Amino acid sequence: MPMSVDPSAPEIVTEDLVTLMNAARTCVLVHDAETKNILWANPAACELLGWPLDELRPLKANDMSSTAPQYHRVLGRAWLQEAVERGSSRIEWHYRTRSGRVVPTDALARRVELAQGPAVMVEFRDIEREQATEQALRRTTSSIDALARHTSTIALTLDAAGTVRFATDTALALLGMVPEEMGRRLDEFGTLRAGGRPVSWADVAAQADPTIEVQLQVPRPATDEAVWLEGTLERLAEPDGDGLLMILHDVSGRVHREVLRERELHRENYQARYTAMGDMAMAIAHELGQPLAAAGNFLAGTTRHAGVLEDEGTLSRESADRLRFGIGSAVRQIDRASAIVGAVRAFVGHLEHSRQVVDLHDVVDECLYFVRLRAVDPGVRVVVHRHPESLPTVCERVLTGQVLLNLCFNAVDEMACCAPEERELEITTSVRDGEAVLTVDDRGRGLLRDPFAESFTSKEQGSGIGLALSYRIITRQHGRIWAERRAGGGSRFGFALPLAAEHRPE
């Protein structure tokens, strides 16, 4: 839509525009669209970079950018070229000032049409202080998150009406509550007691002056038992006196179970990290191959060009020999790096393509203990339907077990928000078309889309790295993995692996 112009407004002439640009505190560089040479810079950019305009114009990317590989001149030119072709391109670019200080910036390159031809205008600002603030906030958030997630303390903050404003993970698990449900009243989850008798929230809140001993009885319909908690309710020293803090401890044996569960989670996390290391090594080795090959090609082209210059007499023989020696040394180092990358890929590839023959039921048995342990807190029942015969499959035992754990843990977490009577997880094994098939069914909210249809390259959104690793593990073992909605509600995740040759049907 064209911008409307007030005919009574005074006209802004070119000199005024230059004055406005010079007064701006946002740094501006103007590059030629074809050569990428600097045509102009405003005073803010000159001040930040430490060069006057006449000295700034002849500089190249390597003269005024960080020496880190991700800020190489080739990448800088590619960023500017993208703006030329697409109209704009944003990047976090680290400039280097005349004094050598590296300045992180948020930089936006845009194509502009000037009278003399197309150009690229780069607007950037120093974000070093913002990054420092962000890191400080991240450290604080990490500490608070660690306190909330890894402490065995049962802590809640509530307002005067008894509405839960914050709860540690342990408290959430005991109350059968998910973070999205914060905002409900505490007495919806259990019965409050004081002095051995049931009391209302209004009674205990009124007696918290500043502290009162309380008990909370949380029913567990799935087990016909209750969890008994006791501790203190304390009024916080807030300006409005509206906040209260409840610190509880489990007197029904829960603390002992939490310690055991924490140890098992550490073991599971170790297995997950071990699995991820191999996948990361393969990904890194794959990504390094192309830039190493490209670097070798660039050096080979430079060597040929040096020979041409020597033949033309532009370059002396002595200088050409020195140039060939330097380039040859760089090529040898690239070849060495390529050999290392190849060795890593071969090692990881051999690891992931193990030709073990494993009974799929043995994998289920090894994982079942951890699945049931994870299912205890949210009250999820675990049901296993086994194929009557053994299922010898060609797979790697540990990696396949990790896939099963990931699918089951996702299902348990999904059912935490379901009604207690609907929290049932089914693991089923069967045989179909020469494959051993395993499915994991839950009765959660169901799938809105197929998570395996997403790209698992660099996106953090979607289903996360767990399903990405599961997909790579199963497919690299010549298997299939899928997800679908269940007809009766909930989701079904499954995978199939080839049976050992001697067990396939004729």
C-alpha cells in the first residue's frame, strides 16, 4: 500500500536526509551491490569501527571482521549477495574495530536502488551489552530452573485465595498437576488439615501469622491410597501481604522413592548422551566434508593462477615458488583434516550399523523397568502384549532400547494431563511381512500432525531431538518408524526392524 503524504508537510531535501543519517546512532554502511566495496558510512559506524570514512572505504571484510571461521570474508560476501538477490538479509556479525576489539552486532542488509545503481545498505548495532544481560538472565533462569526441577523440596507459592502461583516439579508430580494448570486452587487437589482436623484454606491462611503447621492429604485413586504431606505455611513479606509460601515434606515414604528415581534418571541421561555423541559425530563429520573439499578446490585454483601470473611475468619465479609452497602446505593440512573426518565417519558408521541379532523381547525386558519407574509418579499403568514367539532382529541392542525408552517416556508425559482412569500405556510386539513390529499406544490428546514429516536438521521446535535421534537410529538399521492417531483416542508410535534371515517366512 502506498504511503500517504501530507501536501502541507515541508519537503525533505537530500541535504536534510544526509543530516538525519549523520545524526542517527544506528551504524550504517553502504556497499556496492556488485563489488561489495564500501561506498559510504555514517559517523556512528565510523566511530564504532574506529576508522574515518576515507580509511574505511578501501577495507575488506577480513580487515574489519572477527577472525573466527564463521565470519570469513566469503561468508560476509554471501550474506550481502543474499540481500542483493532477495531484498534483505539479517545476521549476527562480529565486526573488528581498528583497535582489534571484536564487537558483536545485529546486522540487517537491504538492497537499495541509488541513482548510480543498486547498493546494499547495512544497518547494525552493538549488542555486546545485550548479550551480557542475556547471559546473566540465562544463568539466573538456569539456577531457578535447577532449583525447581532437581530439588526434592515440595514448595508452592500461593495467593490469599489459595491459588497456586508456582510449584516445584516435585510438588506438581504429587498434586497430579502440569505447569499449564497453575492457577487452580490448592484445595482442589487434596484436603488441608491443621491440628489433626480438616480445615478450609481461609482458616489456615488467616492463622499464618506469620507461620502455621499444616498437613495436606492428596488422594491417589489408582492405588486406593493417599500421600500425606506435612510442613509449614508462611506469609511472605510482600508489600500487599498477599503471598504465602508452603514448604512440605512427604511422610509416606516418597522421599526414598525420589532418591531412587533420581539415580535411575542419571543412568538414563548417561545412555542418552552416549547415544547422542555418536549421532553428533556423524553429523559434524558430514558437515565438514563439503567445506574441506571446497577449500582444497580454492587452493588448487590459486595454484593454477599463480602459474599463469608467472608465465605472464607478473609474478617472479621466487615469489611463485613461495606461493606454491604455502598453498601446498595448506593443502596437506586439509588432506589431513579430511582423513580424520573420514576416520570418524567410518568409526561411527560401523558402530551404528552393527549386525547384531537380538530378540526384540529382550530389548523390551531391559527397558520395562525404567518405563514402569517413570510411570509411577503420574500413575500410568503399563501393559505389555507379547508375540508368542521370539523375534530375532538385526539391530543394535542399546540404540534400539533407547528408541523404545524415548517413545514410552513421551507417552507417559503425554498422559500426565489425562484423567487417572485413562492413564494406560500399551506396548505390543508382533510380526508382519518379515519384520518385527513394536508399537507404543497412549490415551493422550492425540497427534495434530506427523512428527516424522518435519525436518530434523536444525529446528528445535516440533517434536524435539528425541524423535529425531529415534528416526535416525531406526532408519539406519534398515527399519521403519511412524506415528498415527488411534481410533479410540490418543496416539500410536511404532517401529519395525527386519527379522534375521533364518527367521523370515518363506
